[in-house]
Amino acid sequence: MNIGGAKVALVSEVLDRLLDEYGGESARRSVLFQAALQICADESRRVKQGQPPAPLEVLVKRARTVLDAPQAQPPVGMASAPTTRAAPPIQDAFPPMPPEQPIASMPAAEEPPIDVPELFVDEGTYEDMERPRRRLPIPILLGVLALLAVAAGTFFLYSRYEKGSSETGPSRIAESYPPPKGAPAESQSPGGTLAQAPEVAPTPVEAARAPEPTAVPTRALPEPVEPRVLRESTRAGRPPGGTRWEGVQVMTSPDWAERAPIYVIHFSSYRDRERARRDAVQVGRRFGRPAYAAQVDLPSGVWYRVVLGDFATVEQARAFHAELVARRTPDLGGVYRLTAP
């Protein structure tokens, strides 16, 4: 064992050497153990006092001296053992048997204090230490990034929409609906300067399976008016008096020269032909039908109306118009009969 950095022989090492010399009888073993314990305890005191530790051979020799010395006299050259009461002399050849627990009867060897370095910081210095910074959990950080990405995408789409609205005018249709069933094919006529949107090939439908005209209440059909956002006057929204055909207004356009009359649905009006053409392209794509920018001469001046066709009968035009009214289509005008002057 180590005492203050010095290595001292163990009791078991001294006892093993004594057992080799004196034998391992059970009665003799306890006496040898007591002698080894006494020698090691004395040696520990000497080392604590600053003396160098003795080797194992010297400790074994001292133990032999203790075993061979008379009971009344201490061994020569040995440090004085703790004063104990001398046992009365007995007639037996062997010394008296020690109690069952010889270690309890011997004084406990005091171990030297061990210098332990201070591993803890004073309480006063803890406040001076820099506290670790808390970091946001990864799921919360990812959620914030996702919200920022959605906001950026929404802003980008809104900017594109505003830019497109500024180009096509305030009366641009904001909703798109699939074309209704049973739409009649567009009537083809040669010649003319009418600006027509890209046509979508209609689905061929047999004449025998054409849908029956839907009866629409008169109160569900609004009066044909020009879009309010364009601020066109009431006089400009209606053709000259006396021009009605089958209960609808007649729209005469020089662009429709040499073409058969058709029924159309009016959406918006422009002073500029190019803006009207762009809006007609958008309307035709949204509803899957031909759309035109038709020039009309009104008391307020020349206008270009965006109309959706082609309807062969007024019943078909009113049925499609009623469907758009039910869907709350914005900037929706009335039903007209488009013809040449």
C-alpha cells in the first residue's frame, strides 16, 4: 500500500512469508496473522513520521523477533508497540489464542490524508462564467424557413397577377370555367378584319344528342350593360334604338362584314384595339370558346367590345349566360346578336 507516496508491504505479504516458515496450522495461523498485523502497523507509523519504508525481508525478520521474544520483554531494536495489558502466564506450550476477530483488538492504522485537488469552482465565480447560448430547435427553424418560402411564392404570384391585370385592364376575367356540354361549332366565314382569339377544337356532338334548351327565368338575366370598371356611359353600352332581335340587343360591327350573324356574350369594352385583343385571347382560353374584339360605333365614340361566341341560337347563348351568372362570373355583360352593319 502507498502512504504519502511511499510503498509499504502489505499484511498479507508478511503473513505469507511467515506461513512458509512456521507452517499453516489453524492455531498457529492466528498468531502469525497478529504478528504480521502488528509489524505492518508499526511500519505505517514510522513512514507517516517521515522515515523510509523498510523492505519486506526486514518486516518478516521483525515478525520473527516478535514471535520468538518472551511475552514479558519487547523485542530488541523494535519500536515500542502500543501498551497493552500483559496476559497472565499459562502453562500451555503455545501462546493464548486470540479472539475470533483479531483485527478489532488491534488499533486501526491511520491512513495519511490524501491531497485532493479542488475540482469545483467557487460559488462566486459561476455568475462570471459565460452562459451557453440557446439555439432554436431544428424543427422550429425549418418551419420558419417554410413559412418564408410560402410568403415569397405568394408575393411573386401576386406581383405577376398585378402586372397582368395592369396590361389587360381592370375588366380581365379572374375565374376560369370548363366549357359547357353541347357547345355548337364556330361558324366559319371568309374574309373580315375581326380579331379572333386562338380557337379550341370543340368536341364533336351528334345533332340527335344535342341538349334541350334550358328554360331560364327572365328575372335571372340581367340587363346588358357595359362593365362598370371601364366607366363607359349608359348611352355607349346600348346600340341605337330599334335594333332588337328575338328579345336581345343587336351589336353591329364593321369587323363582322360578310359573316353570318351569331349570338355572343359581352364581357368588357376598351378604347384600345390591342388591349381588347389581348383580353379576348384570355377569355377564349378560360372558357374554351371563340372570343372576339368587335369594333362598335356608339354616340360616345369608337369602342372595342370583347365578346364570347359562337352561339347559333339565342336559347343557347342565354343558357350559357345563365350558367355564368350562377357561378358569379365578374364583369359579365349581356347577350347580343353580332351582325354586320
